[in-house]
Amino acid sequence: MATLHSDSRMLIAVRVVVVTTLLLAALLIQSTVDILLPIDYLYVTAGLTYAMTLLYIGLGKWVRSREINLVIQLAGDLIIETMLVYFTGGIDSPFSFLYLATIITGSMLLYRRGGLITASGAAILYGGLVDLMYYGVIPLPSVTFFSSGPWTPIRLYLTMATNFGGFYATALLTSYISEKLRVTFEELDANRQNLAALQALNQSIIRSIPSGLITVTHEGTMTFINPAGCEILGRSVQETIGRSIDSINLLSPDQWRHERLLLETTGIVRGELDYQRDIEARALGYAMTRLNTRRTDLSGVTVIFQDLTEMKQLEDQLRLKDRMAAVGELSAGIAHEIRNPLAAIAGSIQMLSKSERLTPQEQRLMSIAMKESDRLNKSIADFLRFVRPQEKRATDFDVAASLGETLLLLSNSQELGPSHTLVSSIEPPSFNIFGDPDQIRQVFWNLARNAIQAMPIEGRLEISTELDDQTYRIIFADSGRGMSASDQRRLFQPFRTSFPSGTGLGMAICYRIVQEHGGTISVESTEGRGTRITVALPLAVVHARGIVVAVGA
Ligand code: ADP
Ligand code: MG
């Protein structure tokens, strides 16, 4: 069952209040003033209004349309008002002003059309009534109370004209104002909706940008962080909002103060920093700007930041590639130039050493020269292997078995001391890939040797493999001395060594070989705790395409 429209309900309520007040006022006057007023018609009108009210309520429950309900009520009001006007003397009646109340209501609730229809209804009823009374079609009531003289045509038309003018003027004026009001309200509503939509848009933009965003008050308290910010910093909203910017170790208190001062003069401050997230260091780039809002408690600074770690790694790799290519070209040439005279020197010394006229001292010097030139030759050979790797002889071979053999060799070599533990879990124990077995074995050997050298006294080296449908991964995890972040970054650069008998070429050779097999080699290390080197060989490339990169310079 439908309930009454709020407009209809209000109209009914107002009407009941007005009629009841009128009635009570009449009764009060009746009882205080000692004259008998002819106000029976008031009782009749009030009673009728109450009856109609019940009718409206009943009707409103069946008729759903707001307009129809209102029109019925307004029409009823006009009829009752006309009756009141009739009983109180037609043009003599002071109650014609009541029409205005109905016209105002009509104009307000149904706007211009409603106002004009109500005004016309009032005009027709009023005009019809007084005309019919004037021409004696309906008898004049016996009321003399409000009578102000005989009905002359002039009076009749004047009264009618002023009333009609009043009706229409009221209708036009009221409906004009209420139309204006409606448009204003609608605009306001539209603006409110636009504002809400804009706010929602802003919110979702801030939520979905991949950069981190933090707002900080002048005092250094964080007031906002977006989801990307939480992700990059590895902290939850609870750990940030309401807390001091110092608590997240993004910028040190000194740095923060310095940047704030800079911001006052420049308006924007950019920079890069190393952020320690748990155990890993992330490279962040940031930009700070002033944040001015109307709410001074939220004003302060906006910090936008991005995780540049991957980008930096990529950059480093590219730089390394370039550098290795350049170094390779140049030094291969030089090495070659050394090798030829070296061979001549070594050959000459060998000839000379056969002479019988040499003193033992000279013999010894000769043999030193021979040994050293041999060593130099080997070093150059090693170096040339790095800058100009041998032709890759790729075959289908068992990489798991190769790894096993290398480890067996290692466990029997003098590299491994009694306090070293070697653990391996090679799963599956046999797995074929396409590549150069000698070169891959050299990678394993270099990595294992480095791991042992990184724990000269004692330690544990774990070698494991992982296989998924895209890659075959071999992991060397040692408990050695580890590397600093900057050492990690330079690990694959040639000629950087910290091992006593190192040349700094092992990792560079590994890098090159793995790269030529289409794979990647990555390092994770914590100083003082150990290092984990992962070689990932892509199955698709290794299997399907076989040799990818042409070998050698
Ligand atoms: P080399 O072994 O001749 O020094 P590498 O290229 O094999 O040259 O290694 C370069 C440097 O990287 C080493 O000198 C050492 O400082 C560091 N390094 C390599 N592997 C490890 C490891 N497992 N643990 C700690 N440091 C390592
Ligand atoms: Mg090495």
C-alpha cells in the first residue's frame, strides 16, 4: 500500500492546523465577548474540512501520483473557500483572501502551471459565485454582519477585478520565486554531485598511481599515505599515519630539516636515497613539494617517491655490458701485442739456457724468467678467454650431472678445508639442456670456488636446483663474509677482486657465459652473513633455439 507523499502530508497537516486555529479563535471570541456572533458557518466549514481531510488521507493511499493528490486537495480547498465566501456574503465576504493561501500553495508545489490553474480555478469559482448571487440565481444568505451596502454593478466588477488581479499576481509571483528556488536547488544538487564525483576521481587517481605519496605536516607528522606508498615502504597505514616522518627511516631528521629549508626557497626538491626495507636496500627517487590547504592543520609537505631499484639494476647491467665490450676490444688487442714478443722472449731464453757456459746463478735467473713468462702467458690466455671466449660447442647435455661432477671435483680439491660443509640437493638428478657443457661447468666451478674463498676458515655451502616450466635455476648459497651493496653492484665488473690470489675475472666470465646462454645471474648478499648467487637458464631459449648468441669477438 502506498503511503502519502510528503507534500500531501504537509498540506493536510497545515490545513488542519489552520482550520483548528480559526475554530478555536472563534470559540474564544464567542466566550469572552458577550455578543452572539453569527459564526455557525465556521463550524460547518471546519467540520467539512475535517471530513475532506479524512477523504484525502484515504485517497492518497490509493492514488499514487503526487500531482493528482495535490490537485484534488487544492480543488477541495477552493470549493470549501467558495462555500465560506458564499455564507459570509459574496463580495461582502472578508474571506476571499483565503483563495490566496491555496494559490500560493499551488504555485509553490506545482510551480507556474499549478499556480495559474489554481488561480484560474479560484477566479472561476469566485466569479461564478458572485455573478450567480448578483443575478439572484442563488439566494443571498441572511448574513448582514459584513454587509457594506447594496450590490451595485460597479462594486461587483471592481471587487471581482481586484480579486482576480490578486489571484494571478500571487500565482505568477510565487511560482516565479519557487521555480527560481527549484533551479537553484537543482544546481546545488548537481554541484554537490559533481564535487562528490571529483573527490571520488581524485581519490581513485591517488589510489591507483604507481608512485608512493605521503603528506606530512609542518611538524613532521604524516597525515596521508597511498597504497603504492605502503607497498614501496613495506609499511601499513597504521604504521605511518599520525606518526613522525622520522619513524619510517625514509629521511634522517637532519636530512628532513635540510630538505624542508631548501623547499622554502626552491618550491620543489628532488633527490635519491637508499631505503632499508627489512633486509633489502631499495633505491628510491623522491620529489617534495609544499602542500597548501585551507585546513592549516593538514598543510605541510607532499613527498612523492618511486622505487628505482629495478631500473638502477637494469641501468647497471647495461653499463656493465657496454664497459665489458669496450674493455674487451681494447685489451684483446693489447694482450695479443704482448703475446707475440713474449713468445719470442720465452723462445730466446730457452735457447740461451741451453748454453753450457752459464754460471749456476745465471741458470737460476734464466729459469725464473722462463717461469714468469709462462705465468704471464697463462694469465693472458685466461684473460683472452674472458674477452674472447672460445667457440661455443653446444650440445644436448645433462646439466645436473655436470653440476654433480663439478662438486665432486671440488670436494676432492685442496680448496675445501676440514671445517667446510658442502651440501647439495640436485633435483631432478638428471636434466638435459642445450648448451656448452665446458662453459657451464666453468661457471659452476667459479661460483663454488668464490663461495669457498669467501669463508676461508669454515662455513657451509649449499647448492640446490629449481625447475619450473620456464627456467632451470642453480643456486649457490654460502655462509661466508658477504658483500656490501656497492660490492654487489660491481660484482660482475672485471678486475675487481678482494681475494688474495684473485684476478677479478671469475664473475665477469660467469656473467658472459650465462648471458650467452640467454640466462641471467643474480646476487643477494648480506655483509657478514653470506651470499646467494642464482644462475637462471631459460629452457625455451636453451632448448628451442639452441645457440643464441654468436660466440667470441
Ligand atoms: P676473484 O675470485 O678472482 O677475486 P671474481 O670475479 O670471482 O674474482 O670475484 C670478484 C670479487 O667478488 C671477489 O674478489 C670477492 O670480493 C667478491 N665475491 C665473489 N663471490 C663472492 C662470495 N660468494 N662471497 C663474498 N664475496 C664474493
Ligand atoms: Mg673467483
